[in-house]
Amino acid sequence: QVFETVAKKYDVMNDSMTLGIHRVWKDILMHKMNPCPGTLLLDVAGGTGDIAFRFINYVRSVRQRQLQRKLKNHQNLSWQEIFESYQKDKFNSLGDSQVVVCDINREMLKVGKQKAQHLGYSEGLSWVLGNAEELPFDDDKFDVYTIAFGIRNVTRIDLALQEAYRVLKPGGRFLCLEFSRVSNPLLSRLYDLYSFQVIPVLGEVIAGDWKSYQYLVESIRQFPPQEELKAMIEDAGFFKVDYENLNFGIVAIHSGFKL
């Protein structure tokens, strides 16, 4: 219900609450993933499409660079051969990459689909209504699993992590971007002040919804800190689990592999 209420104002509120820095955090997540053409990505709780669109852009740019290198290596080709090669590769700009966005909330998916249509994303993109704790996908299916600012909202984090492990192929990667625990005591106090005094007010002014953003702040404080979440990811079966703090731990990116 919280997300049905805020779906239409979700992007505006993200920009307002983080002063736009959430976009940088998501870009860092994508660079950490570094997907190559042919990657099959599952983005869970990604209804608004932020990670999916970044993934498509990233893979397209990798494909473009590959095409340019290929053409450079064939300097003796005729103009016609270069044109035909370019046209053929242009129509497969994602190199068989695909991203599946899975979200439990219809309204969030609806917003994401509208954004995709408006921004011109259609190739290699699909939308599925589903629960992170019981994913509607076969075992060993995806190369990468991402969940950005979503795992905090699942009822059973351990079940969501087990499902992430199940649907990843052997060698597949788990990436989680989430609000975390601030390491600097002074910054932590300022952050608490901002979170509890400012964010609910922004929610009321921009989205007409104080309660949902009060919940948001409280859910961040109740979420396991970095080391605890790392242990939970390892308990789900993942190897080489580590995390990177961003902005002194306001958010962290956790990474692990199914080996």
C-alpha cells in the first residue's frame, strides 16, 4: 500500500530526498556490474526501471565500442561492406542482452512501463509481477541479480536471498544497493536529524503522504548494518561476498557470487 500511494511521485521524491545523488549511486552499481553483451539480468523491486534503463544504456555503449573496434580492424573493407556490417550490428544493439524487471507492486510496474514508453526503451526489456520471496522463475536462469533500495522492504530477507541464489546461474552475481549504517558519529547524528525531521515533511509537501516517508526512514534504521547483511548473504550460499560503502555508509553496495 505504501508503494501504491507513492508510485507516481517516487522519482521526484528520490531526487528531493537525496538531492539527486541516488542517480550517482545507481550509476556506480552499474559500473560495478560492468555487464557485457549477452548478459541476462533480473532486477527485483525495480518497478520504476531505473536500473533496467541504465543496464540497456551501458550494454548499448559497450556494443557500440565493439562495433567501432571491429570496423577499425577491417580498414580494407568496401564502403558497402562496412555499411552492411554496421546495419546488421545496429539492429542487435544489445547483443542478445535482456533485463527482466520483477516487482510485487502493480502501480510501480505501471509507472516503469510508462517511463520506458516515454523514453523509447522496448528492446530486451520485460516486466513481471512477482514476489522477491517467491520468484516466478526457473532455477539457474540469470547471469546477474540486482535489487536496489528494495531488499529493505521484503518481509523475510533470508528468503529473498535464497531466491536470488536459486535463480542465478552458477557463476552468476548478486548485487544489492541499499541504505545502510553511517560510520561517522557526527554525520550519523546530522543524518538522523535530516531523516526524521525533513524527509517526512518532504513526503507531505511533494507526495501528500507523511506516513509512507515516516515508514521509509524507520525501515532504514531497522535494516541490518553492513557486516550483518554480509553474513546473511553468505548464509544464503554466496561466495566472495563484500561491500562498498558510499557517502560514509549512507548506502552500501553488497556483492556476492554463486559458485
